[in-house]
Amino acid sequence: MRPPFSAVPFLTNPRFRILFAALTVCVASATACTGLLGDFSIGEADGGVDATIGDTGAPPPDVSTPVDAGTNDGACVSLPGYCANRCGMQFDNCNKTVDCGGCDGGATCSNGTCGGCTPEPTTQTCAGKNCGSATNNCGQMVSCGPAGSTSCPSSGDVCMSDGTCCTPDNATVCAGKCKTTVMNRCGQPVTCSATCGDGGVCLANDSCCAPAALSTSCQNRCGPSMDNCGQPIDCGGCDAGLTCTSGSCGCVPDPVTTTCMGKTCGTSTNNCGQSVNCGAGGTANCSSASQVCVNDNCCTPDNTNACNGVCNTTAMNNCGQPVPCPATCPNAGVCLANNTCCTPNNTGLCNNVPCGSVTNNCGQSVGCADSCSTRTSDGCTNNTCTCNSGNECSGTERCCPGFGCSALDDTNNCGACGTMCGSTAPRCCPSFLLDSGCRPGGCTCVTCQCLGNGTSCTP
């Protein structure tokens, strides 16, 4: 009688998943299926799927072809070189089935590699990285982002060349600027708006200027004049029949160079009590949009040096402006709890350490390759090879899990791991004999003849 149908064996069979990928292509495009699939049969013995591509000249579907290069929306993108130094059926970084083929020269595919290399944990390969990809100890490409992707955890962040994530500061770099293109902290060009907010004026130097109130600009002025943004204004005539001379009633203003001596921006008050612009082009601003006015002098902000060696905090730049520093550090550095960056140094960290993990200079746990012998050890404690939680066995002994060390020529244990005989039953008969196990009568492990009654052995 045929057993009830179950979909589970089919859905978990890699060959079925390859066939399903091909059928998906067929649904999307009928012409793509012409000659693509030949006869196939569903095996009944193990619930598997046996698929045979018809010999029609059409190539089989390539399940290892990566999807288009990723956007930074967190979607997983298959690594183009995923099968490099891998073999056999694999689930790639996006959990898609790929066939990485066999090994050359008759080598055996073990742990997905040819030659018996055991890949280190991804956390070790990607230490100091939170996006992009890295190459592990077996020469395999692995992804360092969340959920197998190469993207940053936050969709708005940018993955830098060193595998760290950068949060763009577009609003900050465009503050006070207009109609120009600047670079954000992530090295991306940012085009600033052509207009300024809050009624600001976009000046010829691509900086924004906020016009002062007419009452402020016209204080102690008369006739045609310019406001702080260089815009023409009319301040009217003089009272009590006074004459308007050089924009002042009853006073001759000092030259602007005299009033603004020692200043390159901002404003100053002249001898007639008038507010005078000391910046470029009759404005209070600096000549360059990249500069800021600090204490009536122009300053070029240096945000990069402000964040040198610090992370996930706010620092002050050379112009006294607050600068939000990235949460990650450059060059695969580690952001410590005190908001300083630490560069990991793992060189020689595992020298003379046979097993376990050690801590590097940045407080990261680094796994060391396990060099303990399976013959003399069955575990690792405090970076030391152990047997049954005790000392590692000597070279003439074997570690028996659950028992401890046993001499390889120990007749009480037949030279192998098993039930060790006590003082009242000093000999062990091999398991292939009828009366195997410990026997008080004693026997030689090679020639003993067991009686079969479970009581004694006769040499």
C-alpha cells in the first residue's frame, strides 16, 4: 500500500529546490521554458526528487547566479564568488541553494571544502566589520552584514570600504548652503537645495543669509542702503530737516574698512551708530560657503579631525561647532564603551594557545585553532587540552571519554576505550568474545576462550 503523500521530503530536498527554481522561470516566461525541462521522475523510496534535464541544447537553470547588486535596503544579495574554495551542495549567504561542484584531483569534499579545511566562525572572520564581505581562513568569501547580507543594519547607512557603516550627515553639511554640491562624511556628493529656508537669501557664494528686519538694517540710516544680505533697501529721509549724507542724517560715516578693521565677517557699529556688514560683497557672510563666521572672523570647519579616535558621540570642531561622530570606527576599529576607537591587534594572540578563545587589546573574543589531539584529549578548559575534565593524557595513553586516560597496552582495557576493569575483575575480554567485558578469572586479550556462561575465561 502506497504511504500517504507528504510535501516535507520534497521541499527539503536540494534537487527539488533546483527544479522548483527552473519551474519558476517557466511561469515568468513561457518562451524561456522551450526545451528547458525534459522528463523527470519523483523517487518513491526516499521521498526525493530525481530530475533530469532533457538533452535539447538548452542550458539548465543557473541557481548560483547572483541577483542584481544590492541597494542598501537590507535585502540579501548573493555573493558573486560564493563558490570559490567551496564544494558540494551549499546554502549561500542568502540561504539559496547552489551547487559548488566537486573537488579536483580526487580530493574529498568535507565541511564544504576540498582538503579538509574547517572554516572559522563568521564572527571571527568579520571581526570589526558590520557590513560588506571578508575572506575566512579557508579562502571563502563570507558576508558580514545582518541576515547574511552585505548591507548595514540601518537602511540609511553606507557601507564603507573597510566594512564599517557610516551614517550620512546630509542635512548638516548643507546647513547654510544653497545651489552647491558638497561631500558628506561618508564621501558621497550631496546637492544642496537651490533655495534657503525661512525666507533666507541664496548669495553668490552659495551660502544662505537671513535678512535682518528693516528697522534693524535702517537704524541711524537714511535713503537707499543695503541690508545684511546685500539686498537693496530704502530707509527713507531724515527728521527735522536734516540732510541725508552717505546714508546718515547729520553724520559722516567712517569708511567700512575702518569700522570693520580686524573682522572678515559679521557686523560692526560705525561712528554714526550704524550697523555695518563686514563680510564679502557687502554682506555679513564669509566669501566661501564652506566657511562659518566665528567671532567676526571666517573659519573653515574640520569635522574629520574632530572625530579622530572617537565614536558614537558628539565632538567640537575647530570652529566650535558640535559634530556628531559615527557610531562605528574606521579601519575595522572597535568603538569602546568610553566612545574611543580601538584598532584590534590579533597578531601572535594565539601563539602557544592550543585551544579555546583569548581576548585581544580591544576586548574582543578571538577563537584560536584547536590543536588538541583527539587521542589524548576530549575537551578544552582555560585554553588547556583536557581529558575527562582532567589533565591531558600522555603520548603513551589514550583518552577514554567518561573514564579518563588509559594506557594503550593496558590489558585491563584491551588497549582501547571501554569499561575499565577494577581490582576485583582485573582483565577485560574483547567485545567479539561471548563473555566480553571484565572477568575475575582473567584471560589474555588475544587468545582467551570464553565459556559462554558469563563467569570465567579459560586461556
